[in-house]
Amino acid sequence: MDSHYDLTTQDGMKKASEWFDSYGWLISPLVWAIKRLLPPTAAEQARAAGKLIEVGKNHGVKDMTIYMNDDAYGKLKGDIKNEDIKVTAKAGSNRQMKITVNYS
């Protein structure tokens, strides 16, 4: 098992997070359990949605639907700067947003 983690890079953070997801219960069972029960943060949701939107555009997707918290949508909204992508949002229950992405 590799024990080197460069936390200054996305790959290093991902590797460390994956390790903790698999073995964190050995070190700190309470923190591990809480981490597994908490929903993704707004920043994590916005980052994932941005990547989905980008990959969809690059692979010829015509339409996409994404569900996220309203505060995550607020973070995502400022990051979309492509006039070929139209994003509409509809508020749902429990602060959840339905994001519809249409590619031109």
C-alpha cells in the first residue's frame, strides 16, 4: 500500500479521501461514520455538477438534469460562462434544485 499523499493536488486529495473512506474506521470510527453520513458540501456538489456539464458538452449530450442543494446551485451559477450552454433551475422541496442543462 502506497503511503505517500500529496495534499496539494486534486489527485492526492482524492487518494487520501479514498484511503480514509476505506480504512478510516481503524483510526477514528466516529469521524469515519459521520463523514459517511453527511451529504456532500455545496462546494463539492457545485464542482461535481460543473464537471458533469463540461463532460456532457464534450461528449455531445443534448440535455442533462442535475439535482443539487440551492446553495450549491448558487456556487455553480457563477462558474458557467459558455454561451452554448443554457442552464435553468427550478426550486423543489427541502432546498433542492432541479437543474436542466441544454447544449446548443
